[in-house]
Amino acid sequence: FLLSSYYYLRYTIKNLSHPILSYTMFTKRAFTSPAMQRAALRCFSTIEKEFIIVNAVGSDRRGIVSDITKIVVDNGGNVGKSQAAKLGSHFGLSMHISIPKRESEALQASLTSLPGLATSCLVTDDPSAVTIAPKIGYSGRFTLTGADNPGIVHRVTTIISNHHLHIDKMETSEEDAPFGGTSLFQMECIATAMSPLASGFNAEVIQDDLQNLGNMMNCDITLETLRDERDDVPANVA
């Protein structure tokens, strides 16, 4: 059975130029039994892949994501993790793509030539590769609400950086205040520090620095501790 499957695979690959089309034929058309589908999947798992982070920004319009992902699919690629957001009148998209290495240059050329979009491609490592991840010693959620002030994001993130914290995720937004003609600014981020924590690391000191900044800039800034390796249970700093 394995030998006959092998020769059938060779014959079909020889007559199909695109690996994804071949994959579709094996798994959905030609091979109806689970055993033969698994044989096809093992065959295509040996294709050398490249991994690309794609960032695209342009004026918001209908079909941006569809246009980008069509190019990815047409070149034999697959989308992994992605994030997208509307930024004013513009739309931004970031995605992690896997692609057969021989198709990588063609994919990047097609993506960067899309009209109306500023697109960049960064070749990166396989996200599923086995790596030794550093242990997180501290994790906290920062939230800010208040009047919009020039430089407010810079000042908050400077405090975070000065206390040896790394920002993992951050979101900001702006909306009209319920009363008056001012704008209400909101910010939320998750920041972490690697283990072991520095001997002088103190979440209460960070909160004090943030509170003092908030008093200066007419906004409320809080820190919620999500994890602290020095505690037996998660603690909260309000």
C-alpha cells in the first residue's frame, strides 16, 4: 500500500506545478481514505518553508484584508497570527505568514506592489521552533483614562521602561468627553519583567510614579499586578 501510494504521489506531483493545488487534490479529491490523506500530508510537510511578518497600512476601504490574503493564498502561503485596526481614516494590518521558500520572493514582490498600501515584509524565524523562553517574574496591566495631553504615551512608557519592564501589548484610543469640548484619552497595556526580578523592583514604587504623573497631567493611571514571582498567589496593586 505504501509503495503504491508513493508512486501515485510522485505521478501526481509531476503533473501539478503548484504544491497547494497538489495538496488539495490529495486531501479532498483523489484520496478519500484517511490513511492516504495522512500519506499526502507527510509528503508536503517536507517542503522547505519561509516565515514572513507582513505590515500593511493604507486608506481604509472595503476589501483590504481580502486583497492581501488572496495574494498569500495564490502564492501557496498560509496566514498564522494577525492583528488589524482602524487608525483614523487608515487601516493597519500585521500578519505572520508561512510560504514555500521558492515562492517567497514572488509573494513579497506582489504584496509590496499593492496600490494604495504601504507594505513591508520581514523574513523571520519559525514560530513553532523549539526555543527556551525566559520565565516571566512580573506581569502587570497599566490603564490610563483622562484628558488628552501631548506626550502622555511617551511619559507613561518611559516610566515603564525605567523600571525595567517590557511592553507586550498596548492599545490607545481617543473619544469626545461626555461634557465639554475636550478629548478623553484611554490607554491600556500589559508589561512584563523577566525572572529573576531585580532586588530593587517594587510595584508600589511604579504605581507611585504613575500616580504622580497622572496628577500632573489630569488623568488616572493605575497598575494591576497580574503575576509576581515573589508571591504565592497573584496580587493586586491599586
